[in-house]
Amino acid sequence: MSHHGYRQGGSRYSYWLFRPKTTVSYAFTPALSLRYSFEMYEHVSRIAFIGGTAIRTNVMEWTVGNPDLKPNKVFDHVLTLSYDRPRLSLSADFCYRTNPRSNMAYYVRTADDRFVYTQRNQKDIRMVYGTVYARCDILPERLTANLWGGVFRFFNYGDNYRHYLTTYNFSGSLNAYLGRWTLVAAADNGWKFMEGETMGHGGSATYVGATCHIGNFDLSVFFQHPFEQHPRTNKSIICNEYMHKVFIERGRDYGNMLTFNLTWKMQWGRKYKSIRKTLQNRDSQTGIMQGR
């Protein structure tokens, strides 16, 4: 159970949320298993959006906070089918995520042609996706391939708009282990999503790298965004009926970027087995629909 409280001037809220999480699994064979998991958690807007501050973005645009904005529940249902063999691992995920009374974007056009952006608790945001992951040891202990791909469907139900989007996201990597040398090549097409009235698309990425292991020393070199001078790192589109905007960010420093790393491991004293912990990382930069 978690609690969130906020008070500013005459506005306040006190929000308690029961956070159940359950997992049920069944093994058909030693290699094939099915797992279902359910979790409920909350999404809390940034402080900037729950205050009553008005910020002028430019000549015609304003961003205004909403003190009445409340956290919203998020429900995750995930069904996973896994197949594991010594040289091949396969898994398929199907997920249904719903966010009732979501903190969603709301634009208002005033009589004097100003565009005011704020957030309100509106109807619902939903996401349905299916993904497949495969790991194959092409040459045992020498060459490994990893592939991931998914189809994502986004549903955004605001008080005065509806937006839908279907995206295809994928990534892959190839790793070679050659004695002291480790070689890697990877690529992905960038995370693309639709939340509220914003469609976002992270930049695609490609890189190759090599690491040499010499005793306690590791010398690594990575070549990122090869043959790209100004790679696009992010793109977002505002799809409001009153306003259409496209933002494109490019990172000149990332184009044809070479990175060198030198690592020296120093160890003294007796060795103990460390406790293994699994971290639950959640990227909440854009809000609700980012993966956990």
C-alpha cells in the first residue's frame, strides 16, 4: 500500500492505493511454461503539473498547472509463454494495460488566440501489445544472436479527443566471444508511442564494439551511429485539433561517435557471495505508457 499527499494554498489531496501483485505459472514440460501476472500501481504527475503556476512558453502558448490533478491507477495484465533449451530461448508476451482517469493532456484556445496546455484526469489510456524475444547460441560459447520485436496498439480517450496508434518496434544484437576479445553489433528502430495528444518516437540506434580482456584490465571501443553526422535522437508530434507541432531533436555529438573505456578491477581480501537483487526500473519521463 502507498500514500501520496499534496497541499498548496487551498488545494490538497490525500491518496491511498492498495498495490496488489500476483503471478501464477504452469510448466507443461521442463522446457515449456506459461505465466500470468497482474499488478496495480500508480502514476503520479510531476510537481510542475499539480501546482497552480502558469508559465509562458512563447508568444502564443502557456503551460498551466492543475492543483486538482490526482494520481491514477495503472493495471497490468501480462501473459508470458516461454520455451528454454540449452541453445535456444524463446518467449512471447501479451500485455493489456489500462489507466482509468488518466492524467492526460488538455489544450484550450482562448478568445484572444492563446493556446493553454494543462493536464486533467480524463477518461482512459490503454495499451495492448504482443512481443517476441529469441536468443540463439549459433556457435556454443562463441556466437550468440538476440532478437526482439513487438506490435503495440495505443488507445487515448480524452474528454474532447480520441487518438489511436499502431507501432512496430524491434531490436537485435550479435555477440561474438573470441578468447580475450568480445565483439558486439546492435541496432533498434527506436521506441514509438502515443500518449494523450503527443506522438513520440525515440531515435533509432546502431553501434558496433569490441572489448579486449587482459588480466584485470578491459579495454573497450564502441562506434555509435556509424556514417551519420546528425542522427535524430527524438521526434514528437502534437496532434491537437487547434495546434499541430513537430519537434525534432538531433545530436551532432552522437554521430560517428567513438568511445574508449579502460577498466581496471582491483580486488583484495576474502570473497563472499553477493546477494542477487532484481531492480524494477520504470522510465516515467513521458508519463504513463513507458515500460516498467
